[in-house]
Amino acid sequence: MKINHNITAQLANVNLKKDERRVATSLEKLSSGYKITKAADDSAGMAISNKMRTQIRALNQASNNAEDGQSIVETADGALAEVEKMLQRIRELSVQAANDTYIIDDRDSVQSEIDQLLDEIDRISSTTEFNGTSLLDGSVGRSVTSDIDEVKAMSASMKVDSGTYTIDVTAPPTAATATINNLTSYIPTSGEAVVNINGAPLTITPSDTSETIGNKLVDMCNKLDIDVTGTVTGTITLTTKATGSEREIEISAPDNYSISYGTDAKITAGAGFSNNVKILSNGSIVTIKDSNEFEMLIEVPKDAPLGDVNFKVYDAGFMGMQIGANEHQRLDMNFEEVSCRTLSLRDSEGNNLINVCSQKGADRSIAALDEAIKKVSAVRSDLGAYENRLANTVESLDVSEYNITNAMARIRDTDMADEMTQYTQLTVLQQAATTMLSQANNKPQEIMNLLQGM
């Protein structure tokens, strides 16, 4: 028997410390809910679960991004729904004005409402935004630059590949122009003389002077969107404010009849386009359509120079949504400009391309509005496709997040029932070790019995 070293007590103490560490580890797992609380618990499991945690958080944020994208699309679509309502109202007014029961003053009242609605369409185009980003003014459409300032690309569809495209401007658009000589010669000695301009009557009476005839002419032509130059005693030149083949001036006088038309811009397609390209012109607006849903909208104003124009199309400008947890998992959304200009209702100078102050003008407006409504519907259709895709994206991301979370839980989370069983066993061992240490500490007392017997 030894006094200096109580080997039995030391052995019991070693086992007690071991049991205390195991109990502390078990308590940590039970209190935290994780079976991996440090790398020493399971280094491989911790590395795998940390990757999963990163992916889960990224998937959750991507889902939020996709939901934000849905909100953006809903904002744009809501604005376009109002634009479509206004276009329907303008078309209704055009049908009303096309009826010959109305005179020019009545039609001018209708035109005043149309002008206000057109102003509101442009206001919606310029002010509809999400978090400070405009959606309908073309600023988040595909980027296209031109080497000629006067000739601009108004939009390019997502099917237009990046690169350089060349067109040749062979003729800019022109306005309709007509002349009429010496209106004072129509002043009658009695009764009335009528000079019709685009179906609107300019009534001349014996009491009229050159000044009153001039005032009547200017007032009527302003309603018809026609500029007047010259004097009523000489040659008067009438010119439509807008350009294009649908602009016309029809003059019907007692001794004269004439009709003249404007012309559309003319271009030819060069490098970058296929042999199947189709070119449609409406005044200064030229639509180029090629295979595979290729579409480019170009503005060729009346002062455009003749010759080649090069357009550079970039893979940029559109709105990109990060809808995945990893790099390059994006959805690019193209928001086309929707304004009176791109709908061919006004030109770039703000001149009306629809005017219902004459029967012919009202009739042409109906067809123009059909095209405008068709284009807005096409844009809304694209937005609807984006919204449906984003909705599916959110569902897919949420399912992926759930599955990866479930997989990570199997690696990291504590099985509480199993761990509680182990904890109970460890506490019993700890109590037993404590008891045995107490017994081992009492063992040296036996030496005192030996010493007392001396």
C-alpha cells in the first residue's frame, strides 16, 4: 500500500473527466439542436453542410429576387392595361368622328379629348417606374447605338443578335404639300362659295375680306394639322405637319380639284440582315422584320441624310434578374418603349399622326389604332410570359431550398431521442465515476489502521 500516489483515485478521476467531457458534449448537442457544433465533431460533415447552408441562403434570396421581378412585371402590365383602355376609348371616338353627321367643329371637340388621352399615354410611358427605374420609356430595353444622330433605333427585340447592322437610307419621309391660288377670287357677289380641304368646308361669303378668309383658313387648317404659308391674294401653300404616305391634302374648289400625298421613309437592308428581311414603313417609323422573330424599329426623320447608317446592337441595356443561386443564372427582360411615338400615333416632333377632324382622317385613325392596340397586346403578352416564368421560378427555388435544407438537417441536426438516450447513459456513468472516486480517495485511510496497530 502506497501513500504518495493514489493510483486508484487517479484512474477514477481520469474516467470522471472523460465522462464529464462526454456529458458536456451531449448537453451542447441537446441545447443547440446541432450534432456538429465544431469541426472536430465531423469535419467532412461540417464542410458539406456549410456549402449547403450557403446554397440555401442564396436560393432564398434568388426566390425573393424572382418575386421582385414579378412585382416589376405587374407594375408595367398594370400601366399598359390603362394604356390599352385609353386606346380603346380613342378608337371609339374615331368611330364616332367617322360619321358624317358631325361637322369639323364637332370633330375638333372629339380631337381635343383624343389629344388629352395621347398626352396621358406619353405621361404613363415616361413616369411608370419601379424603385426609381423607368419601365416603359425604353431605358431598360436592349441597347442599340447609331453612327448617324438623326437616324435612331427605337427598339430591338431579344431575338436580335448582338453585332453591327447596316441600312441604306434612300429617301427620308415627306409631308403632303398642295397649293391654292388667290382665295379672294372665290368671294361671291351673292350666296356662298365653298372650298373643301380634306372634306372640311371653307365657306366664303360676300362680306368676307382677305383677312377674314385668311383667319378662317388658318383656323380650319390648324384643326386639320396643316401648316399654312403665303397670302390669300396670292399663292397659298398647305403642308401637313406630319410626314408619311397617309398624310394627304385634298382640295376641292369651284374650279379646281387636287389631291396630294406625303411619302414614307425608304431604306434598304444591308450587312447583318438575311435575304428574307421585310421592311415596313409608316412615315418616319420603319419596322425591319427578319427570320426567327427578329424585329428592329428605326426612326428616319424628314431631315435624315441619305446613305449608310450602322447600328451596333449590344447584349446589354435590358433588365436582368438574378433568379439562381449561382453565377450566370439570370433572366433578361426586355421592356420596350410604349409611347405615342412607338405606337405610330405621334411623330418624334410631337405631331399627331391621327386626326379625326375629317372623315377620311377619322377612318384612317381606326386602322392606326387597331395596330397600336395590337402592339400593346403583344407587349403585354411578353410581360405575361415573363410573369409566368418567374412564378414557376419561385416555386422551383422554394422546392430546391426545402430539399437542400432537409439534406443539411440530416447532417447537422441532433436526433434528440437518440442523443437523450446517450445523455442518460453518460450521466449514470458520471455519477458512478464520482462515487468510485470518492471510494478511491478513502482507500488511504486503511494505512491509518496499520499505523494505529503499532
